Amino acid sequence: EDQVTQSPEALRLQEGESSSLNCSYTVSGLRGLFWYRQDPGKGPEFLFTLYSAGEEKEKERLKATLTKKESFLHITAPKPEDSATYLCAGFSGSARQLTFGSGTQLTVLP
Amino acid sequence: DAMVIQNPRYQVTQFGKPVTLSCSQTLNHNVMYWYQQKSSQAPKLLFHYYDKDFNNEADTPDNFQSRRPNTSFCFLDIRSPGLGDAAMYLCATSRDRGRQRVSFGPGTRLTVL
């Protein structure tokens, strides 16, 4: 069974304090690893897709990386507006669907 | 802007009273999905349509049904809502069933009294 596990469940940072969120996956025939941002009461907003180990993508203060077993979302010098839940999801080539993790709830304090 | 639209954003129903949630898209995507998300949990796929082809997840309760009358619209019907069905319901689309980006709507928050 495909599984995606995110850690930590919750993370509180001071503004400017860089950190990383972890996403471990066991997804049969992984065809893509997706990161989404979800604000309270809203639908997930697409951030990145990573397709192969070693790949990296960046957007503003966020950088996503992928290995054969996990993905990291690095947040550099976060701001309060980065506060949200970050979800990762693996796309299985065999099941042809996304399997989501439970998310990391990030709070950035001013 | 091309987008996924869900109505209503908030829905209150009574225990056992049928309810329908709607989703429309202007992306002209082939695939439409319905996810259920409970508080602090991962979105859980209920079913999806690839064009007119309906695909139900094995563990989706029979209480949940879906209709896709055309490319743009998709409906989620809950025939007899229970208290455990209170959740955020997310509609999403993708161009194909490959590894393309899945785009989500804003969700409908369902409350069951």
C-alpha cells in the first residue's frame, strides 16, 4: 500500500529562522512527488512537482528536493505569510493517483 | 483566469437529509476528482471521472455518489449524511491521469447537524 509520511506535524519558527519539512514516501512506481500549500479553509495550492531523485525546484523562499526515499521542503528566512499547512503527495504510476501525507502545519511568528 | 469553482463554500445539512455539492471547471481538463478532507488529515480520494468513465475507490462508502453531466461540471451526492461525513470536500482536476499537476478548488465545508 502506498504511504506518504510528513514530519514534523507542526512547526513554529521565528521570522527569518530557516528550516526544512520532511516527506517520506513508499509509493509504487513513483512518477512524481508534489508539494502543495493549504491555507485554513481553502483548497491546496500547487507549489512544485519533482520527477526524479536529485531534482530541485525553487520558488521565492521555498526549495524542494527529492531523493529515492524522501523529499524536503526547505524554507529560507520565512515570513509570517508563509504560515500554512504544507502537503506532499506521491503520484503512483501503477495506481495512477495521488497519495497525500497529513501535512506539516507551519507557523511563522513575527 | 482558468479555475476550479465549488458551490456552495459552506453547506449545512441535517442527519440523513440528502445533499449535493457542485464543482465546475474552466480548464477543460479530462479528469475530475472528489476528495474528502477531515481536520488535520490528508485529503482522501473518493472517486474520479476520466472523461465520462467513472472510477470509484474501493473504500468509498455507497452513501457517496457522483455525476458528471458534461466536461465542465461534476456533482457529489451524499444520499444520507451521517455525523462522520462532516468534512471539507475538495474538487480537483487534471489534464490527464498521468503525472500532471492536479488543480484544486476552494472546497466546500459540510456540516451535519
